Amino acid sequence: MSSLSIFLTNAFGLQSKFGELQHALRQQTVDIAIVTETKLTAEKMSPAETLIPGYCPAVRKDRTAHGGGVAVWLKAGLCFRHLDTVPCHDFEVIWLLIETCDHHKIVFCALYRSGSSSESDISLIEYLEETLLAVRHLGDYVLITGDFNVHNTAWLGSTKTTVAGEALEDLCASHYLTQHVSEPTRKNNTLDLVISDLPGAASVTTGPPLGRSDHVTILTEFKTVRPRKEQPALRIVWQYARADWGRMRAHLSRINWPTVLSNDPDAACEALTGIVRDAMSQFIPSKTIKVMATDPVWWTPACQQAVHLKQQAWRVWRQDPDSLQQKETFLASVTHCVHVLQHAQRQCKERASRKLSSGSLQDKQWWTATKRAAGVSRQSDIPVLVDRSGHEHTTAREKAECFAQYFAMKCSLGSNDFSASDHLPAMQLDATAPQITAIHFRPANVRRQLAALNPHKATGPDGISARVLKECHRELAEPAARLFSCCFRAGVQPASWKLAHVSPIHKKSSK
């Protein structure tokens, strides 16, 4: 049974530690990752550069390149939406509403309160109180996490107690919230907190910091809470380089097409498609993949070893925190890890530069390498959609249906954008206009067209790629010509030819 797992840390500048963060999320099963004090701006690290495979695009609240900031990554398929709350300018706060499998909802908040804030400054706690009263009715549970930078000796085991620390304790008591982190997260103080009223006990473990940050990483798991997740989309990848094209061509050449293809366009198209797909499954190896968290493209075995040594040194020092020798060993491993990761990144960039400037890449390979180097991803960032009736659509299927209905409405006469009396104009046929009474689809002509196809073009909904049509152009020319002739005589196209993959592209106004 799945559970809700949360990764939290203060990075003290994320840009140089982003690869290590990506590796940490791959190592652990993490549903939500929260990083505070990111010190990011859109110019310093664009949204595309913060994409992590297997996760939705980051939800960010930036401050300046010199301090502050918070970012949240949610596992792909997790059902959530943003909450509109009163904006605040003195600290960074993100509010989300997350769904669970048992149809409950969690009001989620990630925040960062600066360490330079006055000990008596309780504006953040007052803001939390005000916002919780406004949005708590939207969910069944509350989960607040981040770097609060407050101190409370009795409640948090801090070295001192501040007014802000007492105010946060009072807030939790008034809302029946529990603080789950019991170990110090920066030196001797517990500053990074996980606060909730989620059912069941929370399992909290700490790990070594990212890079040279002086905050530990925190992994919190709520075993009795199951977040609602969509099943990952599976995709079949055909391994054309290992295909047995000779046997596939021989198989297709033995088929008696006149007896297989009927005079009904839909039936003939379905039969031809089925035969080709069956031949593909027999003679072309394939594998089924799904998008998962991965290491960065520049990650090497040396990076893996350096991070492992750093984690090992941290665990040893954690067992004996008063040992200066263990502390120095850990700090040396941190320095070594940083240097190894930076070297791997530089080498990857140099290889990409040489590859792009060599002139040996084809168009598609060049664009793929360019986009990878620039951090551009095709990952979807379609948010929760709200239709005209006010209903919210959170899952991928719901969003697709919402778009389909909207596009169909826009393309239908008599819709809200057209008057009910709209109709196609009457067309007068000129008796002297030339008319085509017959078209002859000769296999030789069809064969030439199939042979000229670009094998790198995208595959349509039928799953038959241009690579297959090109490789088997001689064997498929006759059945294709028969199918085209059948469609022309009937005056219709097969229903499957009217299907297409549509990618909505945002133009303006609110997403």
C-alpha cells in the first residue's frame, strides 16, 4: 500500500545543488519535495531548468538571487491544485490542495521564514492563522512544512525560546496540529518543521545536507495516508535497429490482400492496420517504459561514489557528534563531493558543445541535443482546468475530455460563438467547371510515396510509424492502393483516419 512521503530541506542556494537533489529524489520514494532558501530567480534558473523527470514542474516562490525562496515538486500523477490565498510579501508561501485515495483533501502549505526575522516578529504566524481560517474548510486535513526559523526550548528543544516560537506553538495547539520533527535540523536547533493533523503516526528520518548547506535533509512518511495518484502512462518503444525486416517483408508478401480487404473502408482499414501491427509485434522487438525519476544526464559513477562517501561520513559523525575527527572527515567528503559533481557538469557541457559544433548531427539529433543542453523538456504543465460550469478537472483524462469538449464546441455550428441560424453557404455548381470522375491509385505510384516518407516523423494513433511504412513500402503498396481506391469509390474516409493526437498550446489569459 502506498503512503505519503515528503522530502524537506533548506538548500542555502539550490542552483549548484540541483543535481544532488535530483539524485536524492531518485534514491528515495518521494511524493512531495520541498526546498527552502532556494535563492533563485527566473533569470538565474528558468522553470525549464528546474524540471525533474517523474515530477510535475516545480511550484516556485522566488525572492532574490541572494536569499529566500521556496520550491515544491510533486510526483507526476499526484492530484492537486493551487489555492488562491491572500498574497504575502515578507515571506514565501505556497498553498496547495492535495487529494487522497479515500476522497479526502489535504490543505498543504510550504513556506520559508528568513533567519534574519526579528525574534518577536509573528507576522508569519498571524498570516497562517488568518489563511487557515479562510481555507481550512476546503480540506479534511492540514499539512504545513518548511523552514520556520523559530525557537522554542520546551516544544522544539531549541537553545532558546522566542516570541515567534511561542506563537507557533499556540497556533498548533489551537488547530490541533502536531509537529513531527524531533531531531535538530541545523546545528542544535529544530528549524525545519513538518506540522499536520494527518491520521496515524509519522515516520521521520534525517539525512546529510545538500552540498555545503548546514541544514539536514528530512524524509517524513505518513503510512496511513494514501495520496491519489494517476497510473503512470505506459509507452511502447519499438527497437527498429533490432528488427528482422527481411522476415517481416516476407510475411507481408505472402498475404492474399484481395481476400483480406473488403469494400467497406472502415473494415478494410481496420484489417490492414491489424495485420501490420501484428507483423510489428512478431518481428520488431519492443519495450514498455514509463516516466520515472532519473539522475541528471551528467551524473557519472564517480558522482554516485562521492555522494555515497558523503552520506557514509555523515552517518558516522551523526553517531558521535562531539568527535572533531569525524566532523573533519565529513566536511572533507562534502568538499570532495562538490568538486566531483562540478567536474562532471563541466565535462558534460564540453561534450555537448563539441557534439553540437561538429556538424555530424542530423536535424532531429541536433535539436534533441540542443534542447537537452538548454534544459528544455516536453513535460506537460497543464494545471487544474475549470470549465464554464465551474467544475474542476484534476486528472489527465479529465483534462483531455475538458479540452476535447471545448474544441468540439468551438468547431460546431450553433454553439455559443455562433448563432443558431448559422449554416454553410449554398454553393452554385458551375456546369462548365472541370470534374474528376475517377482517380486510379496505382501500386507503383503508392510505392514511390511510401519509400519517400520521412522515418523520423511522429506516429499517429494507429501506432504504425513512418519507419515501418518506408521499410515495407514494396509489400504495403498494393493493399494501400486498394484501400485508397475503396475510400474514393465510397466517398468516405475510415473513422480511424479522423483521429489525431492534439497538443493544446497556451496562448493568453489565465491557464
